[in-house]
Amino acid sequence: MIFALAGNQNSGKTTLFNHMTGSNQHVGNFPGVTVDQKVGTVIGQKDCEVVDLPGIYSLRPYSDEEIVTRNFLLNERPDGIINIVDATNIERNLYLTLQLLTMQIPTVLALNMMDEVRANGGTIDTKKLSEQLGVPVVPISAIKNEGVQELVRVMVETARRRELPKVHDFCPAGPVHRCIHSVCHIIEDHAQSSRMPARFAATKFIEGDPIVSELLDLHRNDLDAIEHTIVQMEQDCGLDRNAAMADMRYNFIEGVCRECVVKAHESREHKRSVAIDRILTGKYTALPVFALIMLSIFFLTFNVIGKFLSDLLAMGIDGLAMAADRALTAYGLNPVVHSLIIDGVFAGVGGVLSFLPIIVTLFFFLSILEDTGYMARIAFVMDKLLRRIGLSGRSVVPMLIGFGCTVPAVMATRTLSADRDRRLTILLTPFMSCSAKIPIYALFAAAFFARGQAFVMIGLYLFGILIGIVCAKLLNRTAFRGKPVPFVMELPNYRFPSLRSVLQLMWEKAKDFLQRAFTVIFVATLLIWFLQTFDAKLNVVTDSAKSLLAMIGTAIAPALKPVGFGDWRIATALITGFIAKESVVSTLQILLGGAALSSLFTVRSCLSFLVFTLLYTPCVAAVSAVRRELGSGLRALGVVIAQTAVAWIVAFAVYQLLGIWL
């Protein structure tokens, strides 16, 4: 049997899913979209799986999450729905519940956070609530793992007996009631052939749902009759069709809550949250505190914890490579195969693998921000600023992560609800200068701007942001016309994070990085090794200037001459920078053979080169992440070409302007 876990965002859905499944879960994508699909086997129920649907507030098709949830319920027809409801905010949560009940699928209501309700003097009569809604109601506390086993037992029994929701008419006699029943009568046969419950289809059709309208495929006479009925309802109610449907549901919910719910006093959690928000979302304090928190996370990730663990893993990989080098030398292995293993696999793949601790550490902190409720505040604070350039407030998190590493930044775009916003953010994130470029900046700043290194570094970071803003404005008026999805998000009470959920997310991201990106990195590394090792006749070279890579560099060099650095060695360094940006420095040092950078660059070409490396294609690990999120290798290739073109144009402009100024 397959169960669907549905509920609002911040209702404890992920925590409940983790308790129900433990480690018996895997993560993929829903067909056709990059929205996460978590599937797990229920503990103690080997024949039962639960699918964690995206957190939504309604079944209206505004976002990918809502479309995914509705399509899964309509097309897959799971054996049961576990609808998790935040008991501390039951009125808003029940709005989705009423829509789920009309789908006529066996449903159990999981009333979460009941411990908080009781602690603050409130009560909910679960037996009476069950009678009012026509489905079983089970009180639970997901974070404390209370009532979860009882919930599973009730869900399995309900699904096996095929107990459908007994209540699906939520309005008394009146205009809305007449309208829904009239539409049901007209579309009944079409809904049945489309495998949709008639009442669900009727309410969605009244609300103007284009997908339902298309699936029903009604005749013109039927459409005219329905429109006449809806207009009559609007006139009788004095409300438009959407407001009338919402009013109908909330009137029913208010009646249910009057019968079943004794309101709690203002909770300690809410009082604490209000006090904290005076600082974290205050008019003058929100941005400085936000900047301080993110700087602290980046510092701890890239300079302390993540760096320490990354260096430790790099030392282990280097030690293993040295041991393998000695063993292969003692064994007398063929020098080419020896080079493949040491210079290809260990040097290339091992170098990228050392980023894993940084990614895991970063997501550890981000999952804490998510679980505590602060991530919602970040999006709220930044929404107004980002909306001016066509982005949603949620885009700020991936873009900030991009200053650390583009790979987790691209992966973090999954938090965006709309496909347009997600794709636009993915395109812009690589313009945020990642930490892997710091060695390049440091090397050139020390060589050419010894007295102003800090200003050069800061200037590059700010310049990357500026180019990102310009590109966002251009894309928003061309390929990504339109406005960001209306930004609606609950600001939940601050809560202590669940260690289990945090560790689960870390494991998922680590596994995702290893499984999805590792294979691409491995193949690309072997390709670069091959190009560095052989010449056009496939002879092993002793001088890198005669290698296939040098030939490619020589072919590319003329295209780089207008921007000030037409030497094949620079072109080769940029190619190896595609594997890892740090390779630009190591490649130049090897090819220069101890000569000074000034033998290849002037101050003018140095600044042009820094701008180019700031903006050109991200590393292969980031490109593989882009391919993963966009779901297409061609689109990822398009990102590489577009970013390199932007880098060339901007570097050319900088080089020409400096020629006038210097």
C-alpha cells in the first residue's frame, strides 16, 4: 500500500516522515519536475510505503509543489492520505483538509503539536472533530515521536477497509450550495471518465482551475450553463467565485472549531517568537543581524569547521595517494596507467571529493535555520529587495550560499516554489563568487596590487553581485518575462531543531552529491588527464606544451586575445579551471616554471583576467548540479556558454576601458 503524507509547510511533516520511515527512505524527483520526492517504507509495515508530498497551503495550481501534490493524488490514487495538521493553528490548516476530503481517498487526520496545545491550556475534542470531518483523527507530537505508531495503525486499518471520508459537503443551503450541486450534475460523466471525484472537479472548475477545465473537456453548451450558474452565485452572494468558495470553507471550519476546540492561551513559544522577531525582522535590525548570521555560518563553514574537516579529508586522500603511488612504483606498473590512477583519479576526483565536508557542514547550519523557523524570516526580509529585479525572497538563500560554493547553492534552489524563479536563480547563482576562486584573487592581487589586496577582493565580490543584478533585469524582460510567484509564507514560531531531521538532511545531501555529481566529475577528470598526457598521435608527452590540452589552448587563445590574455598557457589554465577553480593557479604555476606572473600579464590584462575568472563557467561539479536541477544536459551546456559569453563581454569592456584610463 502507498500512503501520501500531505500538509501545510512548517506543520511538522518532515519530522513525522522521518519517524515513520527511519532510514528506510530514498529521495528522487517527481516526474517532469525537480521537486523532491521522498519515499520511505513504514517501520513495522514492510508492505507499506509513504510518499512525503511537498508542503502546501491549498490545491490551487500556483506553484510546482501544489501541482505535484494534486497530480499525485489524482493520477496515482494512493491507498490513503495522512493529512498532518498543526493543532496550534488549526483553522488555517483545515483549509487544505477540506480540499483533500473532496478527493474521496481514505484519509486520517494527524493532529500534530498537541503537546503545545495542552501546555498552553487548550484542548481539542478529537472524537467530535472526527465526527464533524468524517475521518479518523489521531493526536500526535511528531517532534517527540508520540502517537506516531497509533497513527500508522489507524491509517493501515482505514486504507485496508477503504473507508472514504463521510463528509464532503461543507456548505448549508444557499447560493454556493446550489452552484456546486448544479455544476456537479453537469460535469458528473466527464469527471468520472477523467477519474476525478465530481465534487472536487466542480469546486476546482468554479475556482477557474485551468488544468481541471482542460481535463474535463466540456462542450460549449455545458460551459455556458456552468458560467451562468457561477455568475448567478456571485450575484446572490455579493462575492466573486474564489472569495465565495473560500468563505464557504472558512465558515465550515469556524463552526467545527466552535464545537471541538478550546483555544489555548498565547503560548510561550509565540511570546518568545514575537520578542525575537522584534530584532530579527525589525526595520533597522533585520538586515544587519541577517548579515551577521550568514557571515558566521560562512566563517564556520569555510574557515573553521568545514575547512578543518575538508583539510583533514584532503590529507587523508593525499596520504592514500602517496601510499598508492609508492605501491604502484614498487609494483612496476605501466607509467601511463600509473599516471591515470595518481594524476587522474586521486588528483582530480580526490580534489573535488574534499568539498564534501564543506557541503555537509553548510547544510547542517541551513537545516538548523530551517527547523528553527528563521529561514522563513530571511525570505520575508529580502523579498521586497529581490522582487525589484524579478526574483522571489526565497532566492536570497541560494545566492548567499553561492559565495561559499556553487554546488550547494544550486541544490538549494529547490526551496523555491515556482519553476520560473528556480531556473532564474540557478542562472544567476554562479555570478556570486565562490570560495574556490579566492586562490586566484589572492595570487594576482599579491602580484599586482600588493597595497590594495583587500580592495581588489571586495571589489570583485561586489562586481559579481552587480553583474548578477544586471543579468536578472535583462532576463526578467526577455526569456523570463513575468513576475515572481506571489510570496505567501507562514512565519512559524521559533522551535528547537530536531537533531534527527538535521542529520537526515545532511545524509541526504551528502548522498546526493556523491551519487549525482561524482560520476560526472570522474569522467571529466579522466578527460582532462587524457588531454594533458597525450599528443595528437597519442604519444605520451614530456612537455605539456605538446599535449592535446595545449593544442586546444592554442586554438582557444585567439578568442581571448581581445580581452588581453591570448597566451595558450592562460587558455589552458582556464580549461583546467573548469574541473576546479583552484586548478587555474596550479596550472599557471606549473606552466610558468617559476617565472613571474608579470611575464604573462600586465596590470590591465590582470584586471581583465580577474573579471573573466569571476564570471566564466562554474566548475564541473557545479555544472553537474545545474544539469541535475534543470533536468537537461543541453540546458546546462547553455548555462556554460551563456556565462562564458557574459564573462568575455564584460572582460572585453573592462580591458578596453582600462586601455583608455591607464
